[in-house]
Amino acid sequence: MQTLQKFIDLKHLLPPDSWLVKRDQHNPGELDDESIAFIEGDVEADSLDLDDQPGVIALFVTGHCKIKNIYCEETDGSTGLIVKKNLVVDNMIVGGQEVYVCGDLTVTGLFWGDYNHGNLQVEGLMTFHVFISTDYSFDVKRFETKNRVQVAHFLWDEGEDEYDRERLNTIFQPDCLIGENELEDWASSWKDWIASWNLMDRIKKGLPVLLEHIEPVREEAIPFVFGSKTFNPANLQRLRESPVFQHTEMLEYWRGDIFKRVLANRDTTLSEQVYLQKEGKSILIRYENGRLAVLCRESEQAAWYYYDPRRSEHATFAEMTQPLWEALLEEWSEIEYWYAQFQETVTPASLQKMLDIPVVKTRYSDYYNDDGEVLYINNGQVEFRQADSGRTPRATIIKYKGDGHDFYHYDLGETGVLLRDQAGDGYSSKTWQVGWGEVEKYRNAVRYYRALRSNMERLPKE
């Protein structure tokens, strides 16, 4: 049975960390006469409309709660919900209030928290089938560390660089999303694709909003390009024949505290050299007079000597050689994969097509003018530099990163599109070509370019 009671009479029962209690501590007496809908014991219901609680600041349940659908449409200020024990719900669409669960929260369908006036706090285990946060407050650290949090499908605005409708297509019933051509601008949030009026209508009618089967998000499948992980001449030859060496004769990179360098001339047999370094110790693999040789040294200042796995003093290098070699082959396969993805995605023709869009030329190509117009897309901005600037034509994507920026310069060169980076802000900052070993940079560059290309199609032609 639900009764109305004053906050002052119930505050000793409320969670100390709840917003209501903290507000009372900060402004004593302010909430004393506010009404709370109080339910003692367990609750089981088909639906709970948190907007349909006039004059009530919160609904407080002392027992367990099992409700099919909990929802509200008012995200600027709706009735809060406090459950003293466990809460089990099929779907939960909330915003504009605090939801506080002292026990476990289980959402078997959709949880969608919208707008920054809402907040979710759960003391126990959280389990979600689909969790979506669009400018909504929740314990991000718990989710990132999976601290008593289980989520099958997690979509968080601030954790995304692009909002791909295709991802939502695999989650929602078709009429819960707007059409591809209905988006007036580009998506800056997951909710831009959600037809919230249809979704809410289905919730109120008790109809499903999610697909019966949701495919898990799969990581990119990186093919292993070598015949084996064995240290042998065939794998060295495969390194030399790598498509990466069409553009360079040296590739070097770091992975944590381990440095690797590979040198090769594709047209010269036995030109392969591999240098591996860890904690000051180094291994050099190369051909000498047509025979494979492995050298090692204790430090960068020490002399090289030939490696002999039978000698006890070489045991340290024996522990390094095979693991570092296998890691090199795995990493090289990844490097080649993203090399190919970049070549296939970031083509000179597609970049030139963007540069040639009339509105890009007239409005968004004042590259060196701090007051010039720029495009703001997702978590960043886009600028263009035309050939008539006297410099290499360029599209630049700038992502906001903490207190600084992450730069992606796509330069239209004579042999293709080159990716460049820069350390500091400002047009005078030094730029450099990104090495193919910087896999994370190229992975992001491909993703961002795909999103840019898609968004550019939405620009007005004039």
C-alpha cells in the first residue's frame, strides 16, 4: 500500500549517499515538508510511470521491486526512485531524477538513461542486457573496471567517436529508430537515431523495444599473415615481401617498453634485418655471407656477439628471443591489416571528392584563419585546406582529448593519402608522417574517416 509521508519523517531510512539526504545535509530543512510516496514491503507491477506522481519528490520502496517497465518522459525533473532491496525490471527509460538501488539492479531488456539531470546509483550487482547513456550520470569507473557490473551491450555517448545507426539496427525494433534520411544533420549522440516517441509508445503498451536476438559486437578479425610462428628464413622473407615495404625500407615502433625495428629492400634477397630491444638488452637478426646470424648484446654500449642457445650465459636471451619474435609476427599482421584498411578507405578520390564539395570550398576551407568556419562532428572538429593555399590539400580531424587535442591530418600527396600527426595546438606546430607501426593511430584514422565521409554526404551541396 502506498502512502504519502513527509521527507523529515523518512530521512532516517533513506540511503546516506542518496541525493535527497545529501541535499538535506547541505540545506537543512529545505526538504522537510516535501512528500515521498512510501511503500513498505515488496512491489510487483506491470509498469511504473515516474511522471505520474504529482507533488512527490521520490518513490521509496523498503522491500524488493519487480516491475516490467519503468519510464518517464520528463528529463528535466521527474520523481526519483529509491529501492531498499533488489530491483528487477524488463525495461527502464529514465532521466531527470535519481534512481538509487541499495541491493542489486537487474535489467533484462533496455536501460536508457538520458540527460544530465538524471543519476543512477546501485550498491549491489548491476546486470544489463542493453545499457545506453546519453549525457546521463552513472558510476563510469565501476563500468570500466567491471566492478560488480555485467553488461552485454554498452553504449555510452562519451565513450564513442561516432554513432553508427547500423549498431542500433542490431539492437532495436525497426520503428524505434528514425530513418537514415530523416536525420537533418549528423548524429552527435545515440539518441539522435532513437525515435523516442515510438519507443515510449511501445513501452506503455507493453510491446518489445529490442530485437529478440542481438548479435554481440565482434572485434576486427586480424588475419595472421605468416605460415607459422617459427623463427625461420621463410618468415623473414615474408617480412621483406610485406606490402608495407612498398613505401619504405624501415619500420620501427614501440610496444610498451619493447622496441622493434625491421629493415628490408623488397627487391633485394637476404636484405632482411630485425632488431629487438627489451630493458636495454638487444637482439639483431640478419644475413651474413648468405647465412642467417643472430647477435646479442647486454646494453647499447656493449659490443655485439653471436648468440649461442647452448651457452648458459646466453640464457637471458633465450628467454627473450622466441616470445619477442612471435609478438613481432602478431604485431606485423596487425600492421598489415590496418595498412590495407587505410589504403582501401582513405583514397585520393574520396578525399578529393570532399574537398570539391562547394560548401566545403566556400565555408570550411579557411584553414589558417582562427576565426574561420569549421565543422563540428561528434567529439571533434573538421577543417579543410585546398590546393590553392599553396600547400598540400588536406582534411584535418581534431578530436578533443582531455586538456588537449588529437590530430589526424589526411594529406593528399602524389602517391596517395598520407596520415600526419602533430604534438601541439596551433598551425605552426610541427607535423610528421605517422609510422605504420602506430596501429592505434591508423585504426582510429580509418574509423574517423569513415564517419567523416558518411557525414559529408549530409552537407548541403551549396
